[in-house]
Amino acid sequence: MASARLSLLSIMVIVIYGHYGTMEASNDIGVCYGMIGNNLPSPSDVVSLYKKYGIGKIRLFDPNHAALEALRGSQIDVSFGVLNQDIPSIASNQEAANSWFENNVAPYLNDVTINYISVGNEVIPGEYAGFIVPAMQNLQKILDDKGLAGISITTVVSGQTLANSYPPSAAIFSAEARETLVQVLKFLSAQANPLMINVYPYFAYASDPDNVRLDYAQFTASGPVVVDGSLSYQNLFDAIVDSFFWAMEKEGVTDVELVVSESGWPSAGNGKLTTPELAATYNKNFMEHVMKNGTPKKPNSYIEGFIFAMFNENLKPDGVEQNFGLFYPTMDPVYPIFPEQ
């Protein structure tokens, strides 16, 4: 998760569309498995915890071999990332990409369901941005040669890729991100692959609680808060999702779907803005909203979503960064949102 505090105009989110009951919700929602802690349970215990609560999707931040071994035969859908520092090597030539794939993907193809390989996490804009598309192309060639059509190559971006996003219809990409991101979108469009987005309405609220309404950030507003032409917005989530769709559309891209690769609310670390009750409200409403609704601009959108994160991680920076977990390292819930299976 990015530690940068994103402004209201630069946070991006996305929606899942579906019709499922509360008991089934966890099966279609993913949870990120971060490992920046020295007191976390073993990967095998973590996988058992996912299964106990019926969490059907997991996102890893790198191809952690211990976690992938534990996931063998689990029937849990897996997404994992290429470490940012590995991107230049994979981009440099096909042989380097082949070696990375043989070490980190090939051993698990038979009994781990791999859905996405994300080339980097929040590297656009930044020093690794220019390597993203070549790395994606080299990995895609491997998938094509091996007939692995079920795995999508993508990347994860943050709100820094958007400049103006209010009202949503005025959204554009930032000057620093636009060139690379347009190339990425062209690649994704050609492959029918989605773009992954890290989404944190919490940071918009925390950075300006006098002007960003809590009910707007937590899906609890009783009526429209923002009106943009013929479209009305009852929550911040939808407004910024549509900002991103508008920005893509202005670049001539209308066929790239979006996956929310992270979203959540901390349960502690910032006083009254971060309580277990607020965190539970956000994550419960996030799940309910994305399972039942599209956005005003894309009412029939279907995109996957991941809650950040499975555990509180004690080696992250002090404050809210350590308190996004749904569970303590003891595997006890910080607050209950999933029914046991």
C-alpha cells in the first residue's frame, strides 16, 4: 500500500457489479496478504484462515514461494506482483523474463489458480515507469507461447496518475503519468486485460475532514452529494471511479476494465478518524456496494476488488499504516465482517 496521502482529486477507485447474498460476499471479494511484520502466522495458517472465512481471492505483493506453496490445491484465486526493482531486468530481454517466469510462476501452474501478474506496484510515474510496457510485453509473450490465456498481465497504479478529477467528467491524467499510462492502456486493450487501481477514500477524508463528508466517504450518505451533469453521486467511491473512466475515455480507451487492487480503512492510528467501527462500516459497505452496483457512468461494470489488508503489520510505519488489517497476527478479527464457513 502506498503511504502517500492522496487528495480528494487524485484518489481512484473501482466497482464490482454482481448480485450475491451476504453469506456469499466473501467468496467474490479478495483480501491482500501483506507480510511486513515479524509476528505474522505461517503461510499455511494464513491460507487456512482465508478458507475458514470463505475468502476466495488473495493478492500477494510478490511471488512469495512459501505463500504459493501453501496455496497449492486451495481453490483460492491468486494475484501477485513483480517487485518494482525486478522490472528493469524483466524488461531488458526475453531471456531475463523467461528466467523470472520459470523461477516464480512455472512451478505453481498445475495447482495454483493464478489470475493476474501485476508488473509493479504504483510505479507510474516514477523511475521504473519506462520499463513497464517492455516488461509486460516480454511476460505476455511467455503466456502466449505457453497458451496460458487464463493469466492476465497488468500493473497497479495509484491516484497520482490522475490530475483534475472534479467533477468526474473533467478528469484527465497527470502530465507526469500520461505518456506511460497511455502505452499501458493500449497494451491492456489489445490483450483484453484490466488495469489495477489502489483506492483509498479514507485518505481523502482524513486530509480534509471539514470538507469531505464522512458519510460520502463511507457509502452512508442518504442522497446525492455531487451532481455532474445528468449524473448524481452519493458516494466518493463512485465519483472517483467515474473520473478514471472519463480520463481513459479522453485517451480513446473505452474497453479496459478496472480492478480495485487495494481499498480499506484503518481501525486505529489517527484518533477519532480511525476506529474499528469506522473501519468495519467502510469495508462492509465496500463489499455490499461493489457486489450490487456499478457507477453512474458505468452502471453495468463488473470488476474485482481486494480489501487491504489481511493483518495489521507491525513493521510498517507507525500510525495508520500498521492498522489496516482485518485480523490481528493472532488471527483474531479486529472487527468481524466475514461469516465463518
